[in-house]
Amino acid sequence: MPPESNPAQAVLVGLLNLSCLGLGYVLLKQWRAAAVCWVATAALLLIALPADVDGVPVGVLAGYAVFLLAAAADGARRGLRAPLALRSAGATSGPTSASTPAGRRLALPLALAVVLLVVPVGGSVAYGVARDEAVEQSLLDRLAAADALVKSGEGQSFTSSEHSYGQALAAYQDLGTRHAGSRAGRLVPDRLAAYWTSVSSAYEKKRYCDAVPALKHLRALPDTVDRALLTGLVGKADDPLAHSWYECGIAGLGAAGTETTAGDHLNALLTTFPQSSYARQVEPTVRESIRTKAAGITGGSTDPCAVVVELRRLSTTVDLLPRATFAGASRDAGRAIENGDFACGVKEFKDKSYTDAIQTMTEFAEKYPNSSKAAHARSIAIAAEIADEEPAAGRQLPPAKAPGGSRMVMVVSNDGPGEVELLYTGPVTGRVTLKACGTCKAYRGSLALNAPKIKACSGPSSTYPKTTLLLPAGNYHFLQKRDSSIGSSAADKASTSKIEPGYSYTNCLYVTSGFGF
């Protein structure tokens, strides 16, 4: 006859199996089934421990829960009719009294089952606490990693560390918004304040040009980071950025390679912070810089050639600024450059750099034809051209104005087959060009000791192209320039002559096969 069913016993076995240890099977001495429970629980522990930020995969937990329920149901099924020899609490050895109620016999095991059921529940709670702590620690580790990235950028330019700063900022933003309630999230506002200090360090060290990109980045933080995290930082970069744009732009005035950059900085300042004190200083500071450099030219205490190069760079920057505001500064720069070009040519002449003086003064006369110094510049260029062939012509600068008083006539004739240019310098300076003489030929020169003297321009006067010079008295240097292909031994011929009051002079220009003039 089959054993009588015992629901209380079935409940007991089912509850014991829910303990995750298969104790219901142990009570029934179903060792294989108990071993399966032990293996399943061990596998869960291997997967779950130590506690991870992401916890145990949902699929694993769901599968284990189904397994426990199945084990509890199976244990209850097996325990419903299984014979168990259970004694009541405090019973002595010997046959069990038939009058002992079944409930009393199962009370202690049932209480034990309930207690054991608390084990997995408590374990789950403990695991949850451990997992939450793991999450907190992981977030703190992310915060520390972001702090290290910020630290690595200290002492370096913002542009070289921009990638690291960007990674740190992304981490702060994520921690401060998605994990705002975590310990790490609550530290983000303080970390962003430290981030601002680190990124803006170039400004504190007065490295204004290096500070510009860093401060532009900081000013844009409210566009990328939650404003609630930027306690006291919104708008904090405005004044330092305006200051840096001003200092960097002004420092670049006239400096090599910074013409466009300086203009960009000053334009950014004038556009972004037009009402700032720094913006109001730009125009007067630019004009003062021009005046200072111009004073160096007129004062003669500096190299005018170097100063005029700086002025050209400065003028390039001024031309990039708003024309309506900087028209006066542009005119100041133009006048200073004109004076500097002339002063540079004078210095080159005095330094006997005649080739440079010729180019500088020729370009000056062409660029500034209406200048009061244009005629003098042409005279200096002519004198430099003569001095390049005859150094004595460079002993003194040609006068800016011709002397007064009487002038003597010098008739210059060309007794040569080609066109000839005659340059002269002395109390007055100039150049004349005589057309070629169509019937003239080169004279045959001779180096013989008693060779006959060449009698140039001995034919009728009307035969030779001529011009008349009116020269004040004084010493003159002449340079004849003729194409060497016509047969002369040298294209350029230099000579000197003294013009005395009360006389008239003739000067015949001719060509020899070996030497001339």
C-alpha cells in the first residue's frame, strides 16, 4: 500500500531546495539530484563573484531562478509521499509515540527550511550592495583617469594637449549627468574648476598668444557641458580672452610672420568684445606704435631700413582691420613708410651699398612721384650709379636743392656710333641721353708712347648730336654709359671735371677700339 501523502513534508522539501544547496534532496537522500543543485550554485558563484559593475547577466539569473523553482517543485513532488523518520524536538531515543502530531514532527525542519531560505535572499542583498560599491569604485576610477589626463596637460600648450583635455571633459560630462548621484558625479563641479585652472594656466603665466586657443575653448564650455556643472565658470573666460587677444595682437605689430595673425586677433577682439576696455585701446595703441617707429627713422637712432620693414608689416596688419576705424592709422603708416624708404636709401648710399641705394631710390621715385623728395631720390640714385664705378663720387650726398648763382655752359656732343647716356653729379646731379651719331665710328686707339692724340668732334658742329648743360661752379663726376657691343673696351667710362665761374665748356663723347673718353 503506497505511503500516505504529506503536504507539510512536501512544502518542507521544496523550501529546503530553494536554499540553493539542494538540502531538500539531502533530506530525501537523493544525492544525485543534490549534486546537480550544488554544481548549478557553484557555476553561478563563479560567474557572479567578485561583484562586477555590470552585475550578473540577466539571462544567467533568469536561468538559475527557473532551475531553483524546478528543483523546489521536484523536491515537493518527491517529498509528498516519501517516508521520513523525523523526531520532535527534545525527544529521547526509543520508539516514537503514535500520539505525536505530524505538525510537531515537521515544525523544526520546516523552521530550518525557512531560515535557510533567508540565505539566498540575504546573499542577493549582499551581492547587490557589493555590486553598487563596485559601480561607485569604477566611477571613481574613471574620475581619477580623467584627472590624470588633465594633469598630463600641465606645462604644455593647449593645442598639443587638446585631445587629452577633450577625453577628460567627456568623462566629466558623463559622470556629472548620467551618474550625477554617485560619489564621483558629485565631485565633477570641483574637478571642472580644476580643469579650468589647468587649461587657462598660459594666461596666468602671461603667455597671451598661447592662452588664446585655451580660453576660446573654455568660453565655449557651456555649449558642450551641462551648465549646472559649471558653477561660477560661465562667462569667466570672457575678460581673459579679450585681454589675450589684445596683448597677442599688439605684440605682433611689425613682427616677422605675424602680420595676418595679429590682424586676426585684433579683429576677433573688436568683433567679439567691441565694448571692452581692450577693444577701445586698439586704435590709439596702433597709432602710437606707428609714431614710435617713425620717430626712430627721423631721429636717426635706428636702422631705417630695418624699421621700414617693420612698418610695412605693421601696415599689412592695419589694412586687415576695419577701414572706417583705422583709416587714420593707415595714413600714418603710409607716411612713415615713405619717409623710411627715403631714409633707407640715404643710409645705403652713405654705407657705400650703391647697388642697393640705386634700387631703393629708383623705386622711391617711381612709387612716390608726387613726393617732395622724389627729385632728390633720383639724384641720389644717379650719384650712386656713378659712385659704383667711381667711388670718389660717393664721398658726399647730392644736395637736396640746387645752389643759386650763375651757371656755366657745357655743350656735350656724341662722336660715337651708338646712343650714349651721360650721368653727372656735383653741386647739381642729373643725366642726359644723346642720340647715336649716324656717320661716326670708333677711333682706333693706340698704346704706343708717341701715338697721335685723338681729335674727336673735329668735324662740323652740326654733324654730332649734342645737348647743353647749365652747371654751377664746382667739382663734378661724370659717367658715360654706352652699349659695349659697338666696340669700346668698356661700356662705362668715368671722369672728373672742375667747372669754374666765367667759362664755358665742351665735352665730346667718343669711342675707341681699346679705350675712350
